[in-house]
Amino acid sequence: MSTCGSTSGSRNVIEDDEQVQLRLGVNDPYIGVDELCRLEEICQLEDLGTDEEELGYDEEDLGSDEEEPTKPYVGMQFSSAEEAFIFYNAYAGRVGFSVRKSSKTRSRAGPSSQRFLCSKEEFCKNQKNFEMPIGSVSLDKSPQKVKSITRVGCKASLRVRRLKDGIWQVSVFVEEHNHALITSPSKMRGLRSQKSLSEEVVKMICDLNAQNVEPSKIVEYIASQSGGKQNLRFKKKDVSNKIAQENRKLVGRDVETTLIYFRKKQEVDKDFFYELDVDDDGVVRNLFWVDGRRRRSTWLAAMHGKHPTSIITDQDPAMRKAIEEVFPSTLHRCCQWHVMRKAREHLGILYGEKSGFKEELAAVINRSLTTNDFVDQWAAMIDRYKLGNVKHLKTMFATRHEWVPAYFRGTFFADMSTTQRSESMNAIFKNWVRSHTSIFQYVKRIENMIESIYQRESDEDLRSTNEIPHIKTQYVIEVEGRRVYTRSVFAVFRELVLESTIGSVREIEKDSKYEVVIRFHPFMKNWIPETYVIEVDIPSQRFSCNCKGFEYEGLLCSHAIKVMQHVGFLHLPDHYVLKRWTKDANVVSKNRTDDACLLEIDDSHQLKEHRITTLKHEFNKLAVIGSKSAESFARMKCRIDDLKGEFVEIASPEEDIPTDPDSDQITSKEDASEKVCDPYVSQCKGKRKKPTRFKPAAEVAVKKRRRCKVCSKIAGHNARTCPMALGNGDK
């Protein structure tokens, strides 16, 4: 720790940096011990009247201007009452207390006087504990927490009055306090009036909050940029309050602001689509939007009436009914994972009692090629294990057309049998939104999330273009697949080509029908021999397998590839290459606006964002250069101070640039074509409950319930509301 010698009379005292800073009224952790000692010597010159030349300081070094007073005094003048409060608060920060504004008197001409108090002035309205006799006990059993007492009747204050010429003058100044003062700079940020959020800090908070960074993480990041938490003038609660304050700016015009944002998106992306559903009172019930790149044959309105080919959901009956009404021509399938999870809950005992039943059930479900095969194998399994009276198995068989793979093999599902895509997207959404997120903020954050997904897609496309995967065979069809397919799709296709080397081919009908028999599988245990039939049309280069692998997955199955090699087809036919699996799948059409253009929305907020980003980039370079030596640091800091004073005068405060994207000015350029109201806000009181999915009993039982620390019981209360603790209080 650096130390500095301080002379007090004839006694030498060794002090560290923090002690010297406190004594000199300096609060800058980056001022070194040499600068502190020099500052102390200058202060001693002023106090003792020592000649500057004796210590080697000339008049130019010390400055000829008189220093501004650091403590208020009667007769001191200010241009406004607010300036007086700022000065008094700065003085309080140096001394170690917090201030607040008190009574203000008015005259016909306006405010005539203002009083500023120490925050511990007066007494709290309810101080029962102070008035109770010594030795008595409170019988108040209220479970509510009582706020601690913070006011102790301190008389320290400052009073200013306005003169006839408009100048404010100090008329009363009481300096003495009746309580201890805060002497540590690290504790100063806990005082209310000493908390401050500068414009640049507020900007950083808004930017990080837009990326769904939690307030605690925001504080950690800003502290790392400021040299530690001891240099911050705010706490986590102040950040949370600032975020809530920004959110309140959208109250009453949340949907309107969102619609204006959508219209701007449509101006640059002609394929951008949004739809609004309102009730009879004009209150929004549902909101849907999709940009040009994300539009797929999924949503009826967005795709001009075109129905999706297939859809997978859980076993929710309401969704089933809605899909039947809206998408009557779409093949609806229930999530196989949800079906098998329910099977584990109802058939768990049978899994343990009937050896081999669990494995055979999975084989019957997943390896049946046709619906007839499934029905026959299911019946044989039920008879073998004598399970004809098991109710849940009857239910599963009755709804087999909703979830068994054999009933969907002829329809394209991209090899999906579960809702993993939607579940994974839901997991991502939860990382970007919270319960207090407004609709407009939700839209912006989802757009940011989608942009990050696009960026990952772009990175993957680059790897597919720039990297050449290894091949496992010397087949021409595998080499061609490596050339056209993306990296991840080729990894699947490569395994299919490798599996085509297994088994044998037998011709059933000359040049038209073949049979592939796989008696063993080197990569799978407990393999059951399988037989596949492939119909061939040589002139049209068609190879149709009864496993329906291409129709279901979008890639040629290993059985069809084996027959292709057997009949002499070495190349991959073009009609068996789906564009969605190729490297050119993400090529943007010529009539669609490029993604970069979508960011060039002509509004003043983005103009300011661009300016700030550019200046930050340049200042970061200067910071690296200026930190390399003490001389470069001192000179650059001096130049920056000069620039701040110069550009404060140049900057035009009248320029129409809002400080945040959620400000009122975002709706001033354009009025909404129709009046819509924000959705109703529910559960205004109490702690907000996080929306949770339905959990079965087996999953709920795994979660541990909290015990009370007083009575050690799981009774739904805590140590503060425990009846045993309250009973002890009565005694």
C-alpha cells in the first residue's frame, strides 16, 4: 500500500492513499501517492502562507485564480436554488452525510426561499421502540417487517433566499451534526443524495437492459469498467429503479409504439408481415409478426392461405381442435416424447415386472414400416405379455394414428417426431424476456434474438463453404453430397452412405423391384433382421423404398443408396436434393432487401446511436494509448477536460434526438391509423409468479420443498412467520 508522510506540528504521521484522500476532500482512486503529497504541500502553502519559491513551485504551477470555496457560508450567492442544492450536496459528499430538500416558501413573484436539510433531520412518525420503557418487550406479532429508524433530529441545514435581482443567497447555515458521519468513500454510495446516474451510465444501462442483461450483471459490468464497486455512486436497486422508470414511459402507448415500429420495418422489407387481434373494446389480445426471411409455409394469413404440410404439437385437446378448424388439410401429429413420458408414468410398474417389455414396446413403435405391421406387432406383444386389460395401453392404441411413426412415413417431417424445435425456441425466449418486459421491448428483444440466430446461421454457412468435411467411403454419391449439402446435413448423409455398405441386395422383378436384407448391424446391439423393398424406375431415376425415408426425412435412405450402387447409378439425382439442405438455401432473392439495409431505418435515435458507437470506438483507441505512461495519461486527461468544456457549448440541445429508443418522440412522427389499446395488466399486487408449464406428479415429486429454519417443518411458512417463533415472542 502506498503511504504518504504528513507533518502535524513536530509529529510525523504515516497515512495510506485513502486516508490522505479523505483529509484532502479528494475522491479519486486513480490519483497516486505522489500527486496526493504534492496536493497536500500546496494546501499547506495556502494555510501557512509559505512562499512558493522555497519549495520550487512558481506562480504558473499553482495557478493565479482563486479557488472556489468548498464549504457554504452565510452570504454565499448562487444563480438558482438548484445550484445551491448541488453545491450543498457536493459538500455533504465530502463531509459524509446525505441531504434532502425541505419546505419552500413562495411569493407573488415565485419561490422566495428554500431549505435543505440533513437526511437525519426531524424524527420518524412512528418511533414506538424509542418510547418504550427499558426492560419492556413489544407484543406486536405483525409478520410485516418494520423499517429501521433513520432520523435522529439532526439540526444541520442550509437555507437560501431569493434577492430582488434573482440571485439566491445563503441566509442560514447550520454545520453541526448530532450523529456520526460517513468517512469511507466506498460507503458513500449508500447515501441517498450521493447516488447519481450520469447520462453515459444511463445509456449503458439501457443498452444492456435491451439485451436482457439482469440488473446485478449490469452493476458488475459497470463496476469492472470503473475500477471496482467502491467507485460506483449507485447500487443494484438504483439500476432496477431506472429500468422500471424507462418501462413506465411506454405505459398507455405500448402497442401504438410497436405498430409504428412495424410500419417502419415494412418500408424497408416488403415481405415483412404483422397481424393484430383486438377485442370489441380495442384491447389487443394477440400480436403476430414475421420478417421476409422467416416467412415459411407455416402460418395461414402470412402465406396468403397456403396451409403447412405438417405440424407437431403436444396432446393439448384445444390445439387439436384449433388445428382441425384452421388447417384442415395439414397432417397433425402429437409429440412422441410426451406420449412416451406418459407411458413411463402409467407403465412404470410393468417395465419392472415384465422383463424385455420396455425394449419391445419401443421396437414396435419405432421400427414398424407400415400401419399393418404396427397393428400386427402390437397385438402379438399384448398377447405375449398378457396385457390386454391395461387401460393405458388401450388408450395408446386407440390414438395410434396421432403419434405412431408408421402413420406419418409418407409425409415430410424433416425426421422430427417431437416438439424439440418449439421447445428449444421457448428456452431461448426465456433468456430474452421477463415478466415486466413491455410489448415494444419484447418485439425489439425478439428481433435481437433472431438476429443472433441469423448470425449463427451465417457463421455455419461460412464453415460449410470454407471447410471440406472428410468422407468415409469412396463413393461418388458421397463426394457429390459433400459438395451440395451443408456441413451438418452432410454429416447425416455420410452416415447413410456408410450404412448402405451393410446388407445384401436381391432382385425381385428385373430392373424394377429389389429387396435389401440386413441380417446384422455392426453399429447397433440386439439387431433384429430387417427387409426393405425398393421400387426402381430407371428412365426417371426414381428409387422408392418402403421405409419412406426420403419422404419423411428429405434424404435418400441407405437402402435406396445401396440399390443405386447395385444397378450402376453413381451420381445423386437432382430431384433427391432438397434445396433446404443445400449450401444455397439461405441465398436472398434479388427482390428482397438485404439484412444490413433493415438496420438503416431513418430515425434520429439510430443516428445518435451511430454517433455514440463511432466515438466510443475512437476513444477506446485513445484510452489504450494514453494509459501507457504517466505523462501520456496526464496530458490526455487534460486535453479531454478541455474538449469537454469546448463541446458542451457546441452541442445543440435543441436537436431532435431522443436519449432512448422508448422515448416519447418515437411516436411523434406518425399517428396510428387506428386506435388500439394496450392489453390489460393482471396481478398488480404481490410477487409476480413466473409462468410455468404443467408438470406431471412424477416430476413435481422430484423438487424439494423448503423447510422452516425454526420448526424444521415443511408447512409453507418461513422463520419470520413461523407460529413457534411468534409464540416465543408472546412469552
